Amino acid sequence: MKSLSFFLLRIALLGFFGTAPRLSAQGTADFILHNARIYTVDGAFSTAEAVAVRGSRIVALGTSKEILQNWKAPQMLDAKGKAVYPGFYDAHAHLYNYGQMLQYADLQGTTSYKQVLEKLKAYRKANPDKRWIIGRGWDQNDWAVKAFPTKEPLDSLFPGVPVCLTRIDGHALLASSAALTLAGITPETRVEGGLVEKVNGKLTGIVLDNAMDKVTMRIPAPTEKEVEDAILTAQNRCFAVGLTSVAEAGISHELVETYKKLYAAKRLDMRVYAMLTPTDENVDRYLKQGALQTDYLTVRSFKVLADGALGSRGACLLAPYSDKPATRGFLTIDPAWMERLVQRLSKTPFQLNTHCIGDSANRIILDLYGKYLGMFGRTKRWRIEHAQVVAKEDMSKFREYGIIPSVQPTHCTSDMPWAGEKLGAERIKTAYTFKDLYEQRGIIALGSDFPVEDINPLYGFHAAVARQDAQNKPQGGFQADQALTREIALRGMTIYAAIAGFEEGLKGSLEVGKLADMVVLEDDIMTASVQKLRTVKVLTTISGGKVVYKK
């Protein structure tokens, strides 16, 4: 890991001389990629034709003629004129949860509760010995009847079997009566920052946000091997779509240790920026240990959930929901506890990355950040995760306090069919405002929040620049004035994501001295038609100069 003085000296030299030297001295490399159009995503957004790698790092960039004349390597890759980019970086995801979810009943894309039940019957038939039926991915907003489902059909189909079906956003679940009984949930149950839904005094089976823990804690814990297998399976899926780095948005100390174990055994190549859950134990442990950064693992942040999700009306709004005036959502944190955490972390090198969906949650957290960061905010690089609905009068606080917005473009295109109903005609204009957020700091980190959304980063790239869904609708784009340029979107999923985690000295762009993480695509997303962006295929993914995926 580079020292701070070395990093500052490098920045100073770059500022004095311009861009860094693109060609190093003659020598022997381990890997050469040539005959390509390489988008380096450096400060000048320059391009190259070839790159030489020694060990895991880039030692030279230049034309194919320059590199092939001055370097020799036992491994060569002719890119055949294809476009090459820095390895894609998902700035907000759930890698382990995604791998784990692959073992559950997949309910994404269902168009009715009836279809959900059909999928569950098929899952039960294929997994008759499982004690619990677990599924994820339903979204009532995609159904003709948009009301929350209820537990009665589950009780009828699977009597006595605990069933837990998590909504697509991870902020609501549907539980069978057996699961509710195991969780000790009754009509009298109250949970701060959560909700147990009742109709006419009876449980419906719907449980929101903090109350979900009562159910999920009863699900049998996976074995260490199951955890490792889930991570490795997820890694391979990610490499296949060009991801070489992901941010694990909210994980336990135990999962960090599993990652360390897999890296030590050289079984894992995916680079991880870990956001820790802010338990007292985690905060005490890691503030004592200090921040960690290796080529593979960064541990220097805590993630807090300030509110729920818009789709389940758990996002905390300043004014009531337009389609349900009786509620404004709710905070999932105790403000006094949050202020103590902000105050404590503000005196350390650790970042605080807070999930904020509603405009009320965004205002509360931005003001808390500003109270304790003040003029030092830019050096701290604290983040707002999602920044989904931000009141106009709060937008400038990102710039004033130096806060980095970390957004998920496909949330916009997934939510646009129904978000206006929940927010109303005026408030929707303050939602998913990616361009406005970018202009506050000149930086925006892009992610997907998978498994809430698809893992493919090109879906997010398309959503960011076109503001359209998979069918390239609506024509002209949803709130198209908030679209990002292709250069900004590419930076958002590479160098800006790295900057958002203090990792720009390691990755995020293809420059001499940085890790050789690259992705080769069949088409150039900087020039391809908007309609083709989601269908562009990954040909090769390279991590540290090693091919980890090849079509």
C-alpha cells in the first residue's frame, strides 16, 4: 500500500508534468494485451493500443508497436481491435447475499402472486428436505393487483412449514404463520424502525425493515463451506459480466474473516471493498485495529441503514406518500445513536456510508454529516448510498460537506413505472437526479445493489446514459435531463467507484503502477447505439494480469 506522502508526491508530479509516462523502460513482462482500443480512464480520458503487465501491475501502456518492440511476455492476448476498459467496479452490492440467493426460490420477474406460488411449489418439489422455504425477488408493483400478498395461500400450500419470501428490495418479507410463530411475532409485536402489518387486528404476514430480523434470525445458519461456496459462485458470475471489484454493502466481522481466508488460500480473485455493519463490537474492534487495505480487500467503512425502501413505503419522506397519505415511512435508526456514531467516526480515518432513500432521511443524515465534518468533509469521503429522493434545498449539502453520492441507475429504470404514484408529480422531479448529484462534487459512484438488481454493470451504464429500461422505454428517456454522459458513467463504474473507497492508487483506471484489471467487450460502449448497450457481451475479464473469464 502506497504511503500518503508517496501518493501526494505522485499527484504533484502529475499536476506539474501532465499525464503519467505511458511507456516504461524496455524489459520483460508476464502478460501483454495488444491490438486494442484501450480506454485508460485516466485524468485525460486517453486511449492506448497495448498494455504490458508484470506480476499483477501495469508496467507500460502505448501503441501496439511500442509495446511489442520494447516488451516480451510469455502470455499474449490479441484483442483483435476490440474495446478494453478498466475492470468494472460495482460501488454498492451484496456479493455473498447474491451467491446465497442462487440457492433460494427465484421470484424475480413474477407478474402475479399466483405465479409466485407456482414457483414455490416447483421449488418445494425439487427441495423436499429443506426445513424452510426461502425465496427472494417478488415485487407487488409489477403485478396487476399491486397490494401486498398475504400469508394464507402459503399456509394452505405448505401447512406447518416456515416460509420466508423477501421482497426485491430486501426491505420487506412475507412470512407464513409457521415462520411468524417461530419468530415470536404476534399482533401485539412492535419494533422500532420496522413494521408488522395487521388488517383488522390480524397478521397479514408482511414484515418490514427492522422487524424482519425477528424472522430471518430463525433461519438456520449456513455452514462455513456453504458461505464460501456462495462467495465463489457469485465471483464467477461477476467475472462473466466484467466485474473485477465490488463493494460489500454491510457485512459482519465473520464474513470479513471468511474473505481473508479465501484470499490467503488463493481461492478468490474478486476485489472487495467491505462496508461493516455498525455493531458496537465491530466499531470497537476495527477502530482499534485501524483501516485495512491490500490489493484485494479494503476495510475502512461502516454502513448504516437510515430508512427503508420506496417500493415498500419504508423510505422516510418529508411529506406523506401520495398513494397512502397515512404514512411518511420511517427511520430505521435512533437519531441519538446515529449522532454518537457520526461524532465518533468523524475523528477517525473510517468512512460512514449511509443508506438514504427518502428526502427526510437524506436531510437528516446530510445535516448530521455536516455538523461533524464541516470543512474537512472532502478529505473524509463519507457517502450517501442511494441518495434516491433529495429535496432541492438539500442538494448543495453534498458539495458543502464534501459528501459522495453512491447511486444505482437501474433503481431508476426499475422504479419509474410506479415511483410517481408514491411521490407525486412534483416530488418525483427530485428523485433519481444523477446529473444534479454529480455536479455537486464532480464525482458519482455507480453500482447496482445486486441482488436487488441484475449484476450486469452494462445495464446500469445503459440506465445512466439513456434513462431507459431493457425495452429501451420510455422513448427519449425518463427525466432525461438527469442522464449522465458516457464518459461520466464509465468513470462512475471505474475510477469514481475507486475514489469513493480511497482505492484510486490501486485501481479504477489503467495506468502504470496500478493493478491490471481489465475487461474486453465485443462492442465499444462509448460509441455503440444506445439500443445495443444492454446486449454487449464480455469477451474476456482480466484480474491482476490473469484471465479469470473468457467467453
